[in-house]
Amino acid sequence: MIVIDASGLILGRLSSMIAKRLLEGETVSIVNAEKAIISGSATTTFKGYLQATQRGIKEQGPYYPKRPDMILKRTVRGMLPHKRRRGRDALSHLKVYVGEPGELKQEARSKLEGTSMKRLSTIKHIGLDDLSRQLGGKF
């Protein structure tokens, strides 16, 4: 099992690398999901996610999550062939947590190269926890 700390990692790059590992058959746990970073303008990012959450009606989807752990899981799902058995099986091997659960505190963390926010040339970014609070998520 691979444990990845999402603190200060870019959401899209993190998700694509995790999707690739899941398709290879590995089991992945992500801790501190609320500390992931979305690059780009905060207002533009918020407007895009707000449109996604307001789309559809209560009885009929699509449903879009507001909690940071579920947003991260949905992002990874978008990079998997989730409508086929292979993608569904891969997604079942993913666990995402807000904070650090007790049973994973002693586990060794894996480093993902190229996903750190240090590679951003601009200061424009928003944290997944800030985005979730603005959308009305409770965590």
C-alpha cells in the first residue's frame, strides 16, 4: 500500500500520477487531502467548481462533491475509465482522507516527483480546503 501526503501538491498532477498507479494495480491512500493546491486564479477556479456543483437537479444528477476528500477522489475518477470494470476496480483501491487517520500515521510516505507547488511560476493558486469552504462543504 502506498501512502501519499497531499500537502502542497498540485491537484491535477497528483491525480494523474495516482490514476496511473491505480491502473497498474497498486493500492493508494491519500492523507491531508484538504492541503492540496489548485493552480490558477482563485476566482476562476471557484466559478468553475460552483457551476459544476449547481448543475443538475436534486432528484437527477450529475452530483459534484463539496468536501475536499471527495473532490480529490472525483478528480482521480475523471482520469480513470470509470465506466469500465478496469476503472471501477482501480477506483476501489483508492482511499482519500481529510487529515491523518490514526492507522496511517506510522506508514512511510511516498514522494511524487513533479507535483510540488514549488514548480508554479505564479502565485495564483487556491487550497482545496478554501475552495471547499467557499462551496459550502463541511469537513
